[in-house]
Amino acid sequence: MENFGIGDLVTVCCFTLEDELIRLLIIIIFLRNEGSVLGTTFAAMFPDHVGRLIVDGVVDVDDYYAGTWESNLSDTEKVMNSFYQYCFEAGPENCAFYTGNNPTDIRKRLENLLEALRVEPIPVYNNTFTGLPEMITYTDLRRGIFMSLYAPVVFFPLLAKTCVELEARNGNTALKFMRNNVECNCQIDPVPSIRFEASPGIFCADAKDHDMSLEEFKRYVDYLVSQSPTIGDIWAAHRTYCRGWDIQQKWPLNVTIEGNTSFPLLFIGNTADPVTPLKK
């Protein structure tokens, strides 16, 4: 699927730039990290067509095409620990979830909240979207934490506020934070969404291996959790999306992701990225 998209890119560029394709100027800004697979695959398939290529949030392409998703989480806990650290440094005036004498106390407070939600989820009336009662669960909060790691400057303050309210058994902010894409309006025709189908449709078709036994999957989850206790088991869902997937891409990749390009690639990344670490 990735190399099919690259074929489209080259075709468009050929029509646009004609014989200047050899000096193609490409600057790719990735809003989602999987886009780096497209950039590196392009460079491997058409090394002589690279003018300028910036690859940000770099995915381990060998891991991606193998379908194993094992090399993404080595820096995840750095991002999570920054929540505890910066909340402590901000103090009670600027971090709603501040507590104790050090960042570890804030981490323990969050762990206690998660355990409380595991035992007793919080009912909340969804008067904004569904008009029905719902439950805020342990899993909801963990997914909200995962989402916040992608944009901590934006979401860490909201996460802190949400956690304080959940401690008081108030799930209103959590509902908006974690379920803001759920809406029920029977007066209009529903518009089907492919948001949660498009990505698995691409990376499952790209992957070489989908099947694993239950015992293998348990070991896989344990391995990911050893890298990131915060989101390891959530990240393992990538393998479950592709379980039983039997649709193969029409033009499988037949090159190794390596080699010399006509101009060197520039790889950039964050010192702490939740799913695209600077090293494997």
C-alpha cells in the first residue's frame, strides 16, 4: 500500500515536473508518524529522484513491514515521566494534579486513581452527544493518557484537570476529553466513518506476518509492557487489528529500505517521542 502511494506520487511529479524529476524537491511534514514510512520507502524505491527529503517522527520500517510493532515504545515512559516532573515543577498553582514532595508522589496518585477506576467505573450522563448514561472506565483513562502523550503541551493540563475531577467521581470533562467523537442523532442520516478502518487497512496489507498463537500474543504483550507499562498493552492492539487479515497488496515491496540517495536524507525527531523513538 505504501509503495502504491509512492507510485502515485512519482506519477504526479512526472506530469508536473517532466524531466526535472531527477532534481525533485521534496519536503515532507508528517502530522502522523506512519508518514515517515512513505518517505523512507520513496527514497529506497527511487533513490535517484530525491532532491531534498526531511523525515520526521521516524518509524522503524523493517519492524513496520514485518508487522511486529515491537520497536516503538523505548522512549514512551520518558514522555509519561515528563508529566509527573513538569506537574511537580509547575506546583499547585499551575498543575491541578500536583501533590506530595516529588514527581513520584504524582505518579502514585495517578496509579491510585487508575486502580479506583478499575474497581469502580464512574457513571456520567452524556447530554452533549448520545443523551444516554455512560461509564468512564479504567481503559478510558488509560487511552486518554496515551492520547495526551502525542501533544503534551496541549493535553497535559487537560489530563491533570480530568484526573482531579475523576477522583471526585465527576466524569464530565473525561467524557468530552475521551469520547468527543461519539454522537447520536437519529434525525439525520449517519455518515459512515473510515477513520478507524483506513490505517489498519494500510498497515495490515503492508505487513508480512499477521498470525500468532494466544501464548505468543501473551508473550508479545509482556514484552511491550516491559518497554512501557503505561501503554504497552494498548499498543499491542496493532497486532490484533490484523489477525486473520488475508488481503494482500497488489504490488508488494521488492526493495530493501537502504541505499544511497542522490542527496542525503535529513532525519529529525523528538528527544522523547511516545511511539517513534530516536533509536530502536
